[in-house]
Amino acid sequence: MVCNHSFWVITMNQAIEQIIHSSLNKNEPGAGVGSSVTANDIIEGVRPYYQAASGAEKLSIVERLNKLKVEPGVPIPSNIEQLLSN
């Protein structure tokens, strides 16, 4: 059981990183990585993973998204947890 959970966390983290990477690359030439379009793409992509995550995993996801505020400057909203829950 622990192995399955560990696999899920690794797979989830990899999927989230892929969503972030894809959104940053997709929006860089147009709106730019620091745009709300980029933030919205990331939020929409991450939402299903957040909703299926445990409490600790949700905190980890929010921490990861908040790091995007600093580098590369994606405007993640302060109510990110509420947006991911809806």
C-alpha cells in the first residue's frame, strides 16, 4: 500500500511539473510567463490533482505554485486554494 501511495505522489508531482512547464512554454511567446493567462492555465491543469490529493499533498501543491510567484514571476492569486477546490 505504501508503495502505491509513493508511486501516486511521484506520478502526481511529475504531472504537475509537466503542466507547469507546458504552460510556461506555451505562454512565453505571447502573453508572457508573468501573465494571468499563464497562471490560469496552470491552475486549470493542476486542479484535478489538487482535488484528488491528501491534505499533505495539497499543501505541497500550493507551496509549489507559490514558488512560481518568485521565479519566474507567475501571478498566482492569494486565494489559490479556493480556486483549486472549485
